[in-house]
Amino acid sequence: MTSIDVKDLTKEYGTRRAVDHLTFTVRPGRVTGFLGPNGAGKSTTMRLVLGLDRPTSGTATVGGRAYATLHEPLRHVGALLDAHAAHGSRTGRDHLRVLAASNRIPPGRVDEVLELTGIASVARRRVRTYSLGMRQRLGIAAALLGDPAVVVLDEPSNGLDPEGIIWIRELLRRLAAEGRTVLVSSHLMNETASFADHLVVLGRGRLLADMPMREFIDARVQPRVRIRTSDATALKAVLTRHGHDAVEHDDGYWSVRHARVDDIGRVMSGAGVPILELSSDEGTLEQAYLDLTAAETEFATPTQET
């Protein structure tokens, strides 16, 4: 099984500990979102996984081996950490051809990934003329060049237009469905929620969470039911009688905490209360993430009291 295994990983820069005894596993067949505030240690951890830094202690391996020991590593691990890594004077196609030759990847694969990432039409232009979104696509093409079992991407949606964001979302899901190990770092909570199956969350170099995304949200955001009626007095009376705590909002709907749609619907129907709207108000990844990491941010702005 080709997984990323991080075990008791620590990295210190002088007196600062960027990664603090970190342990987690990124498994194949799912997209793992890698989250954390600025300074949490995500970039350092990815650099350690890819052999770009040496750990102070602990290990980070891919398929049980350190990245530096992999022969022709692009065939095993594809990564995008910096969209500006390609030399500006080369064409996009030549950038990929050099990478392919260095890892004994057939030249025909270059054209395949150019088509896959949607930049075949600009492949003969110099990279310095590329927009940020085009550079992102070129970086993703390089990551996929060796048809690797493991893919590591840092902020892959950065600079992409709406069509590109939809494309990367579908690509990540497809890579996971093919049985690959996919680790994606992002600051975009809504975007991460659209593609991730599992989450690894860091704060100040430490592991804060390692669990399926839905479990992560449900553990931190209270389930609520949203309900709207033409008879607020009857609604309040029935909910109170059944032990539910309801809150009325300015725009006319009520929210019932710690409740499920089926239960509230059954109670309202039995009491003959007219219902105009009844829906589940599920928590979001953003809400759960902010709840968990509120004390872990490196930089924070004060909130204004109203």
C-alpha cells in the first residue's frame, strides 16, 4: 500500500519548533485535506515528506521509504509546492520534457499531461508569459507526469478561474477514485469541503485532528433544524412541550438546536402546525475549522464588539 507515513516528526529552526512530534498517515483511495492556520507547519511538513528538508527527529516516508531513496521519484510521487518553479525562459512543453528525460518517462507522456491540464494550446509559449492560473496548471502537469501513485499539492486552486476550480476539484476526486494517495493543502475551506474525504489539521506544529471530514464537522458544530411557519405561537408551544429549544431569527425563521428534521417534522405534523419551510441546517467545514483553530492562529485581528 502506497501511503504517506509521518511518525513522531519534529523540525526545529534554531529555537523555533515548526513541527512538533507529528504523527499521521495519508492513505490511498481518498483525498486528504491538509489544513491549519499560517505558521501551523503544513509547508514544512510537506517539504520534509518530499526530502527538501531534514527532520530534527522522526520520519516521513512514502510507501515505507524516504523520498530521497526513491529511484526516478516522479514515477512514485508527484508534487506541486511552488507554481513559479519552472524556468521562465523555457516553454511549458520543454519544462516537462526535461523532467520526463530526467526520470526516464516516455516523451509522449508530456503531450498527454498537457492535454489533461488544458494547456496544450500554450505549450510552446515561454513560461514567463503564463498567468498564475496557467503556471498552476503547468505545475499540476509536472506532478502528474510520471503517473505517480502519490500526489501532493499545495494550494492547487490558487490563481484558477471558476472553470479551473471545478476542473481541479474533479481531477482530485478522479485521482483518489483510481486508488492514488492524494494530499492537498489549502486555505480555502469551501473548496476543501468540495473535494476532501478526510482531514489532517495542524496548529503550531502539532496535530489537532485526523478524521473523516463529516465527523470533523459534526463533532464541532451543533446540528440544527431550520423551520418557518405562519403560526409562530403554535410552533413555539409545540417545541417547548417536546423539550426543544428554539430561537427566532429576524427574517422570520426559527432554528432548533440538537434536533433532526424527521423528528421536528413528525412533531409539527402531529400537532397540525402549518409548515412553510423545514430543512437541516448542517454545519460547515469553515465553522468547525474556526472553532478548532481559534487559539492556534499565528496572526489574529481583534473582533469589534457591537
